[in-house]
Amino acid sequence: MAPRNPEECDYVVDAAGDGDYERLQAAIDGAKSFPSERVSIFVRDGVYEEKVTLHAWNTTLDLVGESVEGTVITHDDHFDRVDRGRNSTFFTHTLKVRGNDAVVRNLTVRNTAGPAADQAVALHVDADRAGFENCRFEGDQDTVYLAGEGARQYFRDCYVEGTTDFVFGGATAVFEDCEIHSKADSYVTAASTPERVPFGFVFRDCRLTAESGVSAVYLGRPWRDHAHVAFLRCHLGEHIVPEGWHNWSRPEVEDTVTFAEFENRGPGAADADERVSWATELIPSEAERYATETVLLDDGTPGSGEPWYRRRAE
């Protein structure tokens, strides 16, 4: 169970100086590498203008904000081939999580580069068994990048906003009871699920919302040939187009992608005959395969009775 207050944590970060560190990155860098027990960092309310990396050697680390509204990590890095000499989205994160078994709770991660800046990642996850609870991820294009072939990630009670492809990557990830908010007519997901990985992005009991004036959003398009995305029992706003899915102008991928839905509701939950012919409307027995415990393949402590994504995120 992740700690909930500073007294329970190993380190306290306070921008005003009333803690062990004033900068979050300094606290992470000061934490023990590959610890034998979980390490916890409590971040007091404040705006932390820094680019933060939770390193691969920072395993089993709890990063706990004081409040999701008041604890804000912000940066404005973005794709800029000319001015920055980099042809890559993957340098642009505000927060990168590379340590396995991380828990991140009660904070906002923001990329403020703006809609004119093209790709600008707020959260970049390249870790296995990483959990996120009661967090906000704010940006425009490419807000949340979920990476790592075979890596599993879990989001609960989170808010994710963006314009284009704002949940993207090749990891396996489950979103439960989250709000997915579109800021422009575009695409929600761009999965790059590897062919040999059984699941990609699974959204369960989520709410898809949009800003005023947004009226033509697709649930997803395939970044790679075997993209796998499913929405189950979600409320889809009227901004979701009847076709639902887009082939990224590559009709050949229609035979290899898996874009699925089950018992969605709301004005954007079109009948199956309105969706593209190559999308799937699951029957109940097929939907059972998308249970969280199946998708995330629990490998928690034998006999504990709690799967890793529940035990670490509660």
C-alpha cells in the first residue's frame, strides 16, 4: 500500500524549503538504488518546473503528491528538429517513469508547450507493473506515451487530456474509471502493440469527454500494424464519430489490427453497423478476456490475495 502522508514517507519534497529536498529530481537521485524495501517520496503542494526522470534503478518507488490539484510537475519541452537538433518525440517528457513497480498518486503532470508545438509528452512510462492513481496528465499532442514491449501499466481514477494520439505506444495498459478528454478533432489513441503481445490499451468504465466545439474524434488509429485497443462499458460523448476508428490511410492494416468495443453507452456509442467493418463488437465471452486481471497477468506474491495493480495502487 502506497503511503498517504509525509509522516509515512522516506523523503519529503517542498518547494518552499520545508522538507528534505526542494526539487523532485534531487529527491529521486538521492534515493537508494534497487532497494530491498519500497522507497516513498511525498511531494507537497506547489508547482515544480522541472523535467523529471524516475530512473530504471529506482525500483519499487512511491511518488505521492499532497493533492492532485495542488501538486504540479510542469515543463514545456517539445519536438523541434530545427531549433533543438533532435528528430524525436521521446526526449520531450515532463515525467519519465523507468523504474519497475512504481506507484504515482495524487499529482498533475503537465506539458505546457501548447498545441502549436507538435509532439510534447507529459508522461512517458517505460516500466513494468507501474501504477497511477488519482493523477492528471495534461498536454496536447502525444500527452501520454506508454512504452516497453511486454510492460504492464495501470491507471485508475485519472484524467488524461490532449489533441492528437494523446495515448500512444506499445505497452499493455489498463485504464479504469478514467476521464479521457479530447481538446481537438483528432484521434484519442495510437497504439503500436507488438504482434506477439496479446493486449494493448484497454479502457474499462471510462468517460470520453471533449471541449466545446470538438465534434469529430476517432477512438484510435494504428501507429503500427498490430495495434490493439479496446473500450469496454465506457461512456462515449457525442464527439466520437460513428465510424469510431481510422486506418491511418493504410487499408492493409485492417486485417492485422484489433479495435474492439463492448457495451459502450452514450451518444458516441454507435451501432455496430455504423462502425468501420473491420472493428469488432465483442460478445460477452470475448469481453471476459479483457478483464483487468487477465490483461495485466497478475504475478503478485503467492498467497497474498492481492494482484500487483491493486496492492500497489491502493
